[in-house]
Amino acid sequence: MRDAKRLINLFQSDYQMVNGEVDVIDFLLLTIIKYRYRDEYTALFRLEYVEDGSNQTFQYKKEVTNIASKELIELFKTEYQRRLD
């Protein structure tokens, strides 16, 4: 229960700064990664796992293994690709 409250508080405080500028689902997925997998969130921010999307695709830069948040990244990728189609 404490983890859920912390996640909700993190989401609410961060979302207030970007409300209306980002997709809520994307932001929630990234917030979960930020909360549970801080190092991986930083790596995503630095584009260590994925391309920058300049060619309108979402591709891993290299074979990604041993990433605890990979399932969440895949959900994010699926949503991103769905909106592009």
C-alpha cells in the first residue's frame, strides 16, 4: 500500500508540470519505470536503450537484455507505434 501511495504522489506531482503536453498512459508507464527502476529510467532518458524516434519508429539501439523494466518499455513501445499507425 505504501508503494502505491508513493507512486501516486510521484505521478501527481510530476504530471502537474506536463499536463496537456504528454499522453497520460505514456507518462504513467514512464513514472512506474522512474519509481521502480531509477537507473533504467535514467538510461531511457539518455537514449541508451532506444533510438530517438526522429524517423518515427521506436527501435532498440542494441540487443537489450537483463532490463527489469523491459515489459513496461514494450508497453510504451506498443502504444507509441499504435499512435503512429
